[in-house]
Amino acid sequence: MASIKDVAAEAGVSVATVSRVLNDHPSVSADARTRVLAAVETLGYRPNAVARSLRTDHTRTLGLVISDVLNPYFTHLARSVEEEARALGYSVIIGNADERPDLQDHHVRTLLDRRIDGLLVSPTDGGSPLMLDAARSGTPMVFVDRWIPGIDVPVVRSDGGAAVHDLVAHLHGLGHRRLAIITGPAATTTGQERVEAFRQAMGAYGLPLPDDYIGQGDFQAESGRRATERFLDLEEPPEVVFAADNLMALGALDAIRARGLRVPDDIALAAFDDIPWFVHTAPPITAIAQPTGELGHAAVRALVDRIEGRPPESVTLPARLVVRRSCGEPAPQGQPRPPALPGQSAPQEPPARTEPSPATNRSQS
């Protein structure tokens, strides 16, 4: 592997001149710069990024701390972050918090120690002193998806309030009246916003939301399973379970199938955070989709703006309702209904629902 001395010898200049060219110093003549760059190309020289960072205070590296790498939403988000960072000349180091505040802070501390240029975080809760200290110290930082109130950094997120209202309107139009929700952690902004949007939409349609129809989850599949089992044990179970993220929806589906019940004939299911394989379940799951790729790209651009001295901006993008078949929607023309599970009779088409939905204003979260 070629060294910086080899480049200097090939170009007929000093090592100091090579260093100045590689660091884009203005004092180098055009002729010397051309010869150095030609030598770099000929020898295939690659500068040591760590050594360069010690001289320039820049590593061209971003840190990303996501809440749960097993959640397809965050996997997609991480991929879009890496794509945009690469396009802008940055690399990304990713840390998985696994929905644990202590692990989140471990990754943040480690990334800061590695001299990253900026930090993207989807916080697991709202009480991290380390995050506050990092922001106050001037570390370029952007919150993505979730945020911590009171910390003055840009936030890139989606607004699901209108989409949640659209979902409740859709369910009401199908004739459903007993709607339950599996919420996310109360310590997260997304957990708070989604349940509040659901509560407001239910109120707009005059639908009650009793405490028994609120299941506390943690954005993990097992919590969705437990909450749904409790719903099914009620004297009057809900007609619909709305899970506030995709993993809890999969846990809810497991609980429903474990009881030998069918979606949507025995109980309907909807989810926040659409994922690719929701179209492959039987039936496909109605879900609220976030513009995940756009969020990742926008978060990187906001962070790079801050790193490079441009004023960054917070970004809010709308989520949207994707209607499929898991809430009793009619099958598309000519498409058969899914077969019965072993030991069950084939389901009948649900009767037509004719009750009108009231006209209401949308409630934003």
C-alpha cells in the first residue's frame, strides 16, 4: 500500500505539500496540486482518515442511534440515512439502543468519543442528561422520528395525526364502534402523540375509549401479544385492535391466531408503521405508512447543514393511511377471500355497512 512519502516522491514535491493538497489548503500552486492528485491516482493512495481527522477536526463521519434495529421501520430509516450520507461524502456509524435508555446513552457516549462530526438520534425516552449535555456543548445533533422536549435541536419527523383520524373515520364507516389501541411507551413522543391522536379522533366520532380498551405497549411484539390477550379476555372484547407500531401489530396477530380466531371476521387489526410484508399476511393489514426514506434523507441534510455552518431546519412530513383487508374491507373485484385455517369453516362475506359517518374536522396530534 502506497504511503504519503511515495506520493511525494512520485509527484516530485515534499510530504508537507502532499498534506496541504489532501487537506485542500489554498497555499499550493495549481501545478503542484495537479501533480499530487495525479500521483495519488497512479499509486492508488488512500489517506488515513483517523490521522487526517486529528489535523482537520473533521472525520466526515456521522453517528446514528436508532431505537430498535429489529424494527423494520428503523432498519429502513438507517438505510436511507446511510444512502444520503454517502451521497454527501459522509460515512455513518450505527448504534442500536434496543429501546433501552442506558444502551442509548452508551452508544451516544461512544460515538462522541470517536470524534464524529454530528449525531442523529431517535430517543428511547425523554430523560437523558447526556443528550442535553451534548446539545449544550455544541455537538451538531438532529432528532429523527422522536425527540426530547426542551432540547433545542432540529427535529425531522412525520405527523400521523391526520392519518390516525382517517383510520378512525375508515373504521367507523365500516360499522366498527368498539376500538382498542395498543400504545407505545409513554416516555416517547411518538407513544404520546399516537394515543392522543387516536383519542381525539374517537371523540370526534362520538366513540368511547374506556380504559379497558387501552393496552400499554413498548413497541415490542411481546407487549402487543399481552395487550391483545387481555382485550380478548374482556366480557365485551373490542371489534378492532389498533397497534401503535408494526412489531406490536405482529404480536397482536399472534395472540389472535393463538385463540383460533380470524382477522377480520372475529376481530379486526390495524397498525401504525406500514412494513413490506403486511401485504403478504392473510389478510393484508391496513396500516398507517410513514415516509421513512424521505425522513432519513431529510435528517442527514439537516445535520450536514448544521455541521457545515448553514442554518438547519426542522422537517415534518405527513403519514398516510393504506387501506387493505384486515378491518373487514371488501375484497377487490375478482379476488377470493383467504382460505379458512385448519379446523375452521370458510368465512362468509361481511354484511354491508350502511351507517353514515359524521362530518368532522380532522384532529392533528
